[in-house]
Amino acid sequence: MPDTERERRLRLSRLRGDAFHNGSPPTYFRIQFVNKISCPRGAVTPSNEESQAIDAELLSLRAAIADELRNKAG
């Protein structure tokens, strides 16, 4: 997704106060919170070849994982 589209959606979310469901804070606030969290640097950095091999290995599972997440989200 282009950065301009992401920014447009965030502005729209902020204006409308969108939330995943009534028990959640607005999406805009959740994204702001996640962006402020610092993440420790990984202990291991895979090479480009290793990263591509991992991506290829997980590719076949991608659709199944997406379906499971959709089913659990309701």
C-alpha cells in the first residue's frame, strides 16, 4: 500500500473514530500506540538468501493463516 493511501486511511480513521469493535479504542489510537513501542534489535539478522528461503517456506501457509485469522475475527 502506498504511503499516501496509508496516511489517507489514518486521517479518515481519526476523523470518524473508527474502532475494530465497540470494546476497542479507535484504530487510529491503537496504531499510534504500536508505532511508539520500541522493539529490541534481533539477535540474528538473516542474509537475503535466508530471508527469501523463509518467505518461500511460509508462502504455502499464508492463505491458511489468513483464513484462520478471518474466522477468529468474526
